[in-house]
Amino acid sequence: MQDFSYVMGSHPAYIESLYSDYVKDPAAVDPEWRKFFEGFDFAYAKSPSNGSNGQTSAATDKTPVSNEQLAKEFSVYNLIRAYRKKGHLEATTNPIRPRKDRHPHLALQDFNLSDADLKTEFNAGSFIGLGKAKLSDIIARLQKYYTGNVGVEYTYINDREKCQWVEKNFEAMMERKPSIEQRKRILQKINDGVIFEKFLHTKYIGQKRFGLDGGESTIPGLDAIINAAAAADVKEVNIGMAHRGRLNILANTMGKTYEQIFAEFEGVMPADMTMGSGDVKYHLGFNSNVKTPSGKEINLQLMPNPSHLEVVDPVVTGFARAKADILYNKEYHRVLPILIHGDAAVAGQGVIYELLQMSKLEGYFTGGTIHFVINNQIGFTTDFDDARSADYCTSIASMVQAPVFHVNGDDPEMVVKVCELAVAYRQEFNEDIFIDMVCYRRYGHNEGDEPKFTQPQLYALIDKHANPREMYTQFLLKNGEADAQDLAKEMEKRFWDDLQQRLDEVKQKPLPYTYQKPELWWQQLRKATAEDFDQSPATGISEADVKRLVPALMKWPEGFKPLRKVEKLLQDKIKLFETEGKVDWATGELMAYASLLTENHDVRLSGEDVKRGTFSHRHAVIYDEATNKSYNRLSALQEKQGTFHIYNSLLSEFAVLGFEYGYGMANPNNLVIWEAQYGDFANGAQTVIDQYISSGEQKWTTQNGLVMLLPHGYEGGGPEHSSARLERFLQMCAENNMVITNITTAANFFHALRRQMAWQFRKPLVNFAPKANLRHARSYSTIEELTKGGFQEVIDDPNVKTASKVKRVLLCTGKMYFDLSEKQLTDKREDVAVVRLEQLYPLPVKQLEAIRAKYKKAEWMWVQEEPRNMGALGYLAQTFENFPISYLSRPASASTATGFAKMHTKEQNELVEKAFTL
């Protein structure tokens, strides 16, 4: 909406001139002016005082009113528009303290109006649904709609249809009065929320629970979202949230029994601890099937989350996307993600920005997310003035033109109304929307904190403030009809009866649950054992399949003209295959995907530049040089096959990796891969790696087969993109939690990827991927290597003819192998063997022992290109306590690598020379 305030200072004749232009040709004036003139004409024509019998004046060539009156009308119109745009700045959304004055400029004098105009009737009243009305009545309605217990931000939306939809439906919502049944439901849910917190506060004094006290209107709000979603044919709701209110939601939204929650409060360990070490009660996930009051059944999934607040958000959206792909035929409106934020977190955590930027992208679209902010107005001890620069914690919503409803948490009726409207908007437009429920936190950040240490004045107010149940009961007693008053008294009695029952630990029956297909697939898998890593399963494919799939990967549709360089590259691959029976690295990778697709697995690959590959090696998607039309090389391998989803991501690591982890969490039968543009880019997603990938199975018994491809290798390119920080990943390894590889051949990479689906369990795989060696001739593999056996955790030296001659075994991994092997072959050294450790974790101890027995007279040396304080050295030194071995590396360094190419070459040559100096 444009700002026409500059017109207010114009002479009335200017407005008359515009109106005259409109009468002659409505299309000749600005659309906003046209809207005003059309509305004004309609209202004027309908007015009984002008005797026009309903005929609009636009058909005449004479202005029906004076230009001064027209200017006044426009002032009123501008006043209406200003309330719609800025009324939220005056809305009574804060239940505890006065609003901060943000100078909305909604006074009469701001629009060339005065108290003298209050009794004057204006046709502009039609723009607020009143027809011709007194200015005082127009203002009363504007204040009712826009400066009451709900404030709405939507006028920044550029799409006129969406903007008008919000305006129309919001104003209709503000006129609606809940039925007695709806009020009964709201009161029941607010009671449930308050009972739960009071009960735990009574039973578990001083224990951390991150209670919802002060924000209990969340419970009727979520109930309204779920009921409205079910009515709109949503089949599943996926919820992500941090601590505050989580236990309450588990009990009163998800249907987790008090008995189950008590066991967690008592710290009772399950009898069987083989599935993990567990996590604190306010991090756990849960799923249930609930029936809404209208009889609809809907599936609810609450994702497990760590203390890192918003990291769960992309996991939820990735999970929702996968569920829609698997169960609902890509009808994304059938699955609703709900993200429940804290105000300090939604303002301060950058992953929210990344997630919003993803929300409309093809690869990450979920049909819209409802963001529900439990706005305590304080983050731990930090007041909101110190927590953000924006007016609102939700100001980021305007970036993607998502509407925001700010609502007073002491008014559960309004909370329910905006929640229902949010569902309607999401289903109508499949886009994100925000609800900012302004409330308070009765206790400290946790129940053991003393909040008066940092906010004494605020907590003096909170101490005297009634809880939302009491506030709503008082509201019904004062404002409700007789039956509403009786209801309030009845619910008051039930409140105490229910609380006493909980104190007496009355048993609840768990809700019945029907497992979804993907959940049944997960149940068919098992937990891994140490023996599973002694030798990989067979993952070879038939020679016939190799000879069928390689040519299929090298074809494109008739009439499609690839870029000449890409066509030559593919022709070279064909020649390599046909003349030497070999595949290069990229073809080996795509063959792994192709073979899984023909076995009806789906494969999803995302990351920055994955379609081409950062190093121009993959070209999974090629482009027509004339039309720029794309062709997915894995899309037409055979008539019935899985789908190869490949997406160039936005420049995000944190949110994208979280999304892919969530996608992999939903279905064990799909291969999900995230590739970093350079390995060190994974640093930006470290929270996801720490909190989910490395520890999720131990904390929540949640397996995941996500693959991370991290380009790694010292090539003289400087410190930034040499290292993917192998040492960090190895430091996180324990209890067979994930697999760490650094692979040197196309065939071994092929088998590693296929192994992800062949195992009877799922583990994250982190592969330290080559860069220059993508085109190294010795990384190429034969057809036979694709058809025989499986992944090789260790590769013995193929060039050693007589083991007894070997005096030193050089153990290495990744790119270092090629540098050492070149020296060995060039110098024809028979006294040195070069052994490749392709899998660093779980360490293939038995296979190493077998090779050690083979070279029983030789000394062993670990050689790495990384500095001594990096790479695998520290991990191996700790692991090889009883394995006599020396270590060779660059000196310890604060930076990963030198920035000078000549220095790099000198260092590398020295390493190689020392390795061969006996």
C-alpha cells in the first residue's frame, strides 16, 4: 500500500482534479486513488441524502460534492489506511506493562481532522464496513479492529490478493463472537495448561521444567491450530520447539500421560539402556494420533531437540517435506509444520533467517510453516531492549512478506481466533505466517532462577498478575451471557478437582497409536553392533547393470544440445568406459545413485552448486546451450525407478544441513546427501553436527543415514578450503555413532554410498571427499570393482610383490596416498608399502591387524598432510596405544595450511621425502 500522506497538505482542488480524471477514465489514475474514488462513489450513490437512486456518479462529468468535502473524505480514508498499517503499534497486546511508544501518528491532527469532525458523517466509512458513518464511529471500529488485544502487520505484502485476503478475513474475525461451545473448549484447554504447571510446581518443587506459567494460552492456541488444520484436511502436524512449555504441550496437546512424564521427573532409567544414554525430559520427542472435536483424526509429531533452541526448526521442515513426499504424493498442504519460538531466539538466531529464505524455494518448500512465538519479553535475563534492534522479535517476517498477528496472551479467545486465521491463510496461500503471543514468564528462566535479580520492577508486576485462566474466568463472569457465567463457575470447580486427581496420581490411558509406513520401515531396522563394522556387506551390482546404466547416464533427450565442453566431457567418459572398461570418480558416484534408483530408492542431493559440482566434475544436471533448459541425467534410467531429487541450495549450511537431517529422519529407505561447497563450510553447520548428527541416536534413539560430502585435501590453495577439519569429526566419534571415511577410488565411493542402504541399521556417513583427485587416473575404477564385493575399509598396497622385503609401512588416508605412491613407484621402492585407511571410524582394527601380520618385520608410520594438531593423528595416537607406530605430519599450526603455493609444495615434498627415509 502506498503512503498518500503527502496529499494531506495539498489544495482540495488538486484532489478534485484527480477525481475529474478518474470520472473521465478510471484507468488513468493510480490504483490506490482509483480504489478510493470507486469506494467513495459507491458509498455516495448509496447514501439516501443525495437522491441518486443508487446510480454511481462516475458516469457523470460533474463532481457530486465540493472539493473540500472530497479532501475531508480522503483524510478519513487515509486515517483508515493508517490504522491498518500502524494500528499494531498501539494495540493492547502486552498483558504486563505499557507498550513502548513507537510514534504511530494516529491522532486526528495527523490527518487534517479535529474533534469538530467527530460527529460529521463520512462516506469513507464504507471502507471499514460501516457505510456513511460518524467519524467517532469509524474511529471506534478502527480501534476495535486494530488497536485492541490483537495487532496485525500485513500491509508490506506486495501481492494485492493476499493483502486484501488478510484485511477482509482479519476484520471479519474481529467481529465474530465465539459460541458457548467454543468458549467451553477454550476454558477447558486453558485450565489444562494451568493445572499442569501448578501440579508440577507442587509435586516437584525447585526442579527445572521450563514451565509455561504466564503463557498458558499457548495450549488453547495450539489446540485451535490442530483442530482447524484437521478441518482443512491436513493429515499430519510436525512440531518443533525449545524448552519453554514443552512438557505442558506433551501432556495437553500430544497426549503424553502424566505417569510417563513423572517417570522422567523421577529420573527413572529404562530397564534396557542399549538404545542410548537418553536426554533430559524437556528435550524428548513424541508422536500421537488425536481426534478433534469434529471427529477428524490427525497425526502429531513433536521433534526431539537439544538446548540449542532454534536448531530444531530446519529439522522439522525437512521432516515435513519428506513426509509429504512419501505419504501424501507431494501434496505439501497435507503436512503442517509448526515452529514454536521464544522471542529472544526468533530475533537473535540466524537460522531463522536462513529458514525463511528457504521457505519458497523449490528444494525446500513445505507448503508454509506456522511460527508461534511464546513472547516472554525476556531472554534468560536479557530485556527485549537489549535483545534486538527491530521493533518486534518477529520483524524478520516482513522479509518474506509473511503476515504477523501480535496477540495478548491474557486473551485466549483472541489467541484462538488468530490461530484459526493463521491456518486458513497457510492453507489458502501455502506460505509462512507468524503469531506473536505476548505474555510473561512467572518464574525465572528455569524454576531455580531468581528473576528479581535482573528485572525487579517487571517481576513486582508479575507477582500481582492473575494467571490467564483467572483472567479468562473473570472475563466470562463480567462479559459473558448467563450460560457463560455458569460455565466459568463449573470449570472453576473442575479445575480444583482435576488438580487433586493429578496430585493423587490418577492413572491415564495412553492414546492409541497407529504407526505410519515410514515408522514401520524404521522398526524393521535394528541397532548396530560392533561386529557389523568388521566387514562391509556385499554391495556390488551385476555386470549387465553396469553396462546398461553407464550408457544411460551419458544420454540426453533428442533435440537437446549440451554445452560443447560438457558434451566433450561426457564423450570422454564414454570413451574411457568403452575402451578401458573404467569409470572416473563422478561416474562412480552417479552409478551409486543410479543403481539405488533402479532398486526403487529415492535419492536426494542438495548443497551449493551440487548439480554441476563445485569442481565441475558431477554434471548430474546439464543445460541446453541455446535454451538453458535443464536435463537431469538420472531421471530416465528405466521405466520404473526412484526419483533423483537434486537441488542447488541457497548459500546456507546450518539450515540446509538441518533440513536434510530432518528429511533423512522421516524415511530410512531414501539416500539423503548434503555436499559442502568446500569442507570447511561445514563449520557453519556445527550445531546440527554436534546436536543431531553425532549424538541423536544416543540421546533420542533416532537413527539417520544422512551422508555429508566434505571436500578436503591440501593442494596449495591456502588455509580456507584445504581442511574439512577431520580432527573435529573424529573427536565426536564414540559408540559407533557415525562413519568417517576418506576414500581414494571411484569404486570404493560407489560401495560406500550403496552400503548406506544395505545395512540393517542407519548411520550418518561423513566422507572427506577429493578435489584434485576427482580427475586422478588412479582414482578410476574398473567394471569388475563395481560388481565384486563391497566397501574396503583398508586397501593394502597393490604394488608390493614380496611382503618380506618391506621395512616400513606408510599408513595414510585420502589424497596423501597418491603423493606417497607416486614416490614409491617413481623410485621403485620395494622396501616401503603404502596402505590406505579408507575408513577412519569405526576403525577397522581386525583388518589392520591382518595387514600388520603380513608385514611383520616392518615398522609402521602414520603420514598425514595436516599439521600435527589436526587431521587423524591425535585420534590414532589415542587409539593405537598398543600398536607401535610413529607419526609424520606438518608441524603444529594455528592455521590449517599455508597461503603460499610454493611453501605448500616445499612442505609436501619434505613430508614425502621423510616418509621414505629409513
